[in-house]
Amino acid sequence: MRFFVAQMFRFAWAEAKSCVFAVAMFAGLAASSVLPLPIPRYDALLIFAVAVTVVFRALRWESNQEIAVIAGFHLVGLAFELIKVRLGSWSYPEDAHTKFGGVPLYSGFLYAAVGSYVCSAWRILSLRLVAYRTVPVTLVALAIYVNFVSQHWWIDLRIPLALVLVLVTWGTVVHFTVGEHRYQMPLALSLTLIGFFLWVAENIATYLGAWQYPYQRETWQLVHPAKFGAWALLVSVTFVMVASWQASRGRLHLPAARRPHGWALPLRRVPPQAPSAASWTGHRP
């Protein structure tokens, strides 16, 4: 029991360190909702987000490469926002100087926060994948991204795409380190759990006025539970982008690992005879 509690504490601490950029963004959202500001709130949040990025680099909490990858998420997120806001999916009701097409530029940092989490978790938990099918998963992630836009003119394929995503990740497991021990979890389950916590974060963000859905204009309401599934799908796009970058660095696959049969147990400790952490972590960036 003591070992379990200690491991849970170590895992929670590692997750907290991975989420530090997102926590900083939420702190900025909370502070900007109560403090008097000399400039429009969305403009202040953009300055704050840039300042956080500079501080993180100065403290070496993020490398130049990680910042470049996260900037990619910022651009992908802004493109997504410009389309979805124009279609009326949600809105940013406050005025700002740095607002284009109804979208404030700070909003891209909300997507960047997700990218920062995945990059940091990959480094801090020493993530590696077993039986990862790069091409099929990438194609499905691309289809998911396109469907979030095309569903406004065509049919919504989220459920079929979710089933295909489970199919192409069947047998794919994520290996990660907590303390001195190695664990594994199915990739599909990992994406689902991240999606759930993003849905929780979205509820907090909309409550703080980061953006709002049409049904939240009169009074704040809980974000529809269907968004949980949407986030689980959308995070697959983030994961694929980070996985592609890690592959270029030789930090995607776990060498000499035994290919799992079927879907692994939801979470289990890797047997001692499996490759040790020292054999695959490599050097830190």
C-alpha cells in the first residue's frame, strides 16, 4: 500500500510538472478576470502568454525545439479557431486590438498549452511507444482534424473516426517511467484520459470567460459532455505531431520490447525482465 501511494504521488508530481504551462495560462485567465487592466483583457493575455514562454525558455523548462513544436500547435489552433468561430461554434465576446476574424491571438496559446503538456510528459515520463503504426494513425488524425470543419457542410464522422482510431491503435501501448519503475498503458486509453481532463479544463476556461458557447451567453452552463469525446479525438492530432517530432529524434519506439498481443491491460507494471529505463531514455534535451 505504501508503495502504491508513493508511486501515485510521484506520478501526480510528474503530471503537475508537465502541466505547468497550462497551469500558468489558467492562472492568467483567473487573474485577468478579477484584476483591473489598462488594456483589453485578451491583449493582456497575449502579452502574458508570450512572457510565460520567454520565462520558460530562460529557465530551460522548455528547449528551443520544444518551443518550435509548440509554436506549430499555436498556428494549427489559430487556423482551427478562425474557421470554427466564423461558423458560430463558439465566440470570444470581449473586444481586443489583437483580434482577427473574431479570434484573439492569445487563443492559440491554449492549444499550445496542450502541445506543451504532451512534449513535457514525453520528456519527464520518458514516453516510448510499442507497436505504433505511424502512417495509419497519422491519416486518421488528419481525417479527424478535417472532419471537425467539414461536419458543418457534410455528415459528422466523429463516431466512425473514433472507432477507426481505436482500430489503428489496437495493441499500441505507451511505456512511461514513474520513479524507478516502468509502466504501460494502451494508447487509446491515454488519449481518452487526456481528452477527459481537457474537457474539465474547458469547463474552467469557459467559466473564466476565455471563450463561450452559444448556450453560455445568458449564464454559464457545463460544457456539453459530448465535448469530452471531441477533445479525446482532437488530442490525437497533437499526439501525432509530437510523435513525428520524437521519431526524428529517435525517441518514438521502445527498442527490444516484446510486441503485445491484442489490447494490453488498462495499466500494468512492466515485468523486471523488460528493458530497463537506462537502456532507452537516452540523454535529456
